[in-house]
Amino acid sequence: MKEPSSDPASRSPFGAISAIDYTVIFARDMAAMRRFYGDVLAFPLLRELSPNWIEYRVGANTLALAKPSRTAADARTPAGSASLQLAFKVSAAKVDQCADELVRQGVALLAPPTDQSIGHRTLFFRDPDGNLLEVFAEI
């Protein structure tokens, strides 16, 4: 008789998940969010399925901006509250260049580029909806 596996992933159909296919940010202000992700961060537009669903290519991933519809009964995140944090990995030299570009574009930095004791150089800022964004490099 075969012993049951002790690996929880092998006992669950969710063990077949190998990647996050796309990430959705529910946008309070779609126009401002579109300008920020498309113009300020310069993420390439992948496709626009409707005025309420816009997809950007971020490396091998898709980042979508959406007006909530399927979860319309969910309360909106209160203004001034981040609902998520996204971290974007770059080379060490690019962290400072990203900071300079954000300042040039009028984006307030939460902190200047900083070397952290965990071996990362980090830069923190917010998108127009208040979500926390990080650009980092391993150092």
C-alpha cells in the first residue's frame, strides 16, 4: 500500500499552480492610475479590453487596472489606505535613476533610495490611489 504524501501541495489541486498569471489593481481614479502606470512608470500597454480594464506588460507578467465590477459589493478601500504593495526589481544602478525620474515626473518619494540591512537598496512611493510601490535591487 502506498503511503500518503506528506507534501500538502501534492494532496491539493492547487498544487498545480505554477505562477501568478496577472495581478489586478482596483482603481478608484482610472484616469490618474492610467497616466501613472502608462506615462510615469512607462509600462508598455498590453491591451485595453474596455475603459474599465487596462493591461500593462511588466516583464513576463501582466498588471491590470480595473474598475471593480465582479466584486461590486466590496467596500472601496478608503482614501489614504493602501490596499496592496508591489515591488519591482531592477539593477542597483537603476534604483537611483528611478528615483530621479519619479521626482522629475512630480511623484513624491516616501524615502530616498536607501541601502537596507537585508541586502536591498529600496525606493518607496505611492501610486495615485495610495498603493505602496517599491523599486528595489539586491546589493
